[in-house]
Amino acid sequence: MNHETSVQHSTQPEHAPCSHCGAGVIHLRRITYFTYLGEELITVPDFPAWICDVCGRREYDERAIAQLNMLLNPEAGKPTRRLKRTRQPAPPKGTHPLPPLD
């Protein structure tokens, strides 16, 4: 039974006790990560993961997941839309603006 989660491990050593089963040790490994983009299966080779040697739980680095999500975002690389500001119409000539209310 494999369990997957995303955690921040950037400062953790290459092995630590498993927080899920408590009996195993998670080791940093490079795996092929599988995910779907819509109906399309995406594979990412050499992806960092901490895997428990007893229960098989997989934990992924939050930063690596965030980078992958950014790359797989359908909006990636598209220019952002600028919102056009609508100008306030100028007051008619010959009128004086009202003083601010206190």
C-alpha cells in the first residue's frame, strides 16, 4: 500500500524515521513521477522522493511539486492580460468641482 504526500524536506538528511508507520525509515531516492494533465499521463524521470522502506509511503518536496505544477500549468508561457483602466469622464467645462466632504 503506497501513500503519497507533499512535504518540505529541503533541509532534511537523506534518511529519517517514517512519520506514517513509525517503523520504517524514509530514504531520498530519484523516481519516475506520474501525474495526469487532463486525460494525458505525464511522466517525470529523476524526480526527488522520500520513500519508506517498510510501508512504501512516498513524500515529495513541496518546492519540486510547485515547480512541476508551474511547468504543467496550461497558462505557462502565455502573456498575461492587462486590465484596461477606464478613464473617469472630465467634468463639463464651466463647472467647479465640489469640495471634499469632511
